[in-house]
Amino acid sequence: MRLERFTEGDLDGAHGLTQALRWPHRREDWAAMLALGRGFVVRDDRGFAGTALWFPCGADHATLGMVIVADDRQGRGIGKALMAAVLEEIADRAILLNATTAGAPLYRALGFAEDGEVAQYQGAFTRIPVAVAGLREAKPTDWAAMIALDAASFGAERAAMGAVLAAGRAVVIAREGGIAGFAICRPFGRGVVIGPIVAQSEADAAAMVGHLGTPGAFVRIDVVGPAPELVDQLIAAGLSCVDRVTPMRRGTWKATGAARRYSLISQALG
């Protein structure tokens, strides 16, 4: 088993891992994540066997994701080796990850604690007939306020926000006092992903999804729960829950402000 730095030359192998798992990630989705983070791969005598990436969030926090081991290499300590390498590099930063059922026991053993729920909704979008005051398309002059609102609701600054804004289409809710919420839609996997969604209410979140969703388009939203009113709107709009993961944290995270996160950028980026 060889543990090596993840480089651009590993993108085909990483894409092959997600294809084997029938995950939706395109090669360009992998490339976008590698541009934002760093990590490791494992090779063995049979070839490409596993990956792990981590993503800095300011000086004191990080997210961790894409910890994948090929199905036919399970039980050989590859996941433990990848986690040991990334945790050594992350050092004393607080860490957030989203754990599958299979991965959760390893993360618990490494000191991570469960914190909330995330449900993956996807499907062919129809419409959400919710209107709220102040909803409009975002402008470049809104970006600084959106990034600040994201940092407050997430509990850390995310370098990923600039790239996500540049790659997608965004809406904001502008009210007295400034930007009260925002949502970003960008290409991913089979269609588009809407996230993050940061809002002061589920009605605001649903209205932004309704504005960004194109009827007939394949839409994915990783909902940070609980959010029963938003979920009802998503189901009525043709989306269904296809998977659940468990957010797990190690170290201190503190969200502030009146707005909260209603969806992830991605499971790897938080």
C-alpha cells in the first residue's frame, strides 16, 4: 500500500472510484474540489484504492470529505491510513465532515461527535409557488455580504465560497439592513445543485429554491435539518430523499446571526 499526495494526475482514478459507487460526481467536479483542497490517495498492487481530501476554512477550521475506499479493498486499513494522513496535516483545526453509515464508526473512534442531520433530496424539479419580499438576482456587489453571511451561519470562513459564486447563479433576499439570505445554483453531477442556502426562515429558503429551480431540470439539495416546511415544498416540487448522512464535528464551531444554513455547498465542503 502506497500513500501519496493527491495530484491532478489522480483525477481519473478518483473519478473511477465514484463511478464504481454510482455517485454522480463528474471528473470536473473532482477537479473543482481538488482546486479548493488538498489530500492523499492510496495505491496498492491492484491500482487506485482510495482518496481523502480536506478543505481549509480560515485559519482555525476545516472540512473533510471524499474519504473513499474501493469496495474490493475494504477491511485492509486503507481508510484508517487516509484519515491518519489528513488529520496529521489538518493538525489542531476544528473539523467538520458528513459521515455515511459505514464511515461513522471510524470517525467516532477518532474523536468526532454527531451533530445534526443532512438529507439528500433530488429529482426533476417542477415549481415552488412561494414568494417573499426582497427576493432578487444577486449582483457582484452583493458577494462580500453573502460571504460574510455564510461565514456567520457556518461558523467559519470558507474559501470555497468565491469559487462557488463564480461557477453558479445566485439570488439574495435584500431587506432593510442588508442581505438577509442567499442561495446559489451551479452545475454538478446529473444536473444542478442548489447550495448553500442561507436564510432567516424556511419560507425564505423555499422561495429562493423556487426562483433558482428550472422546471424539468434535475436538481439536488442536501438539506441541513430539521426543516420540515422546506422539505414539504421540495417534495411537492418533485424531489425525494435518496440518502442521509450524519454531520460530525471535532473541535469548536459557533454559528452566529439570525440566518441559518438550510443546505450544503456539498457533503465534502459543508
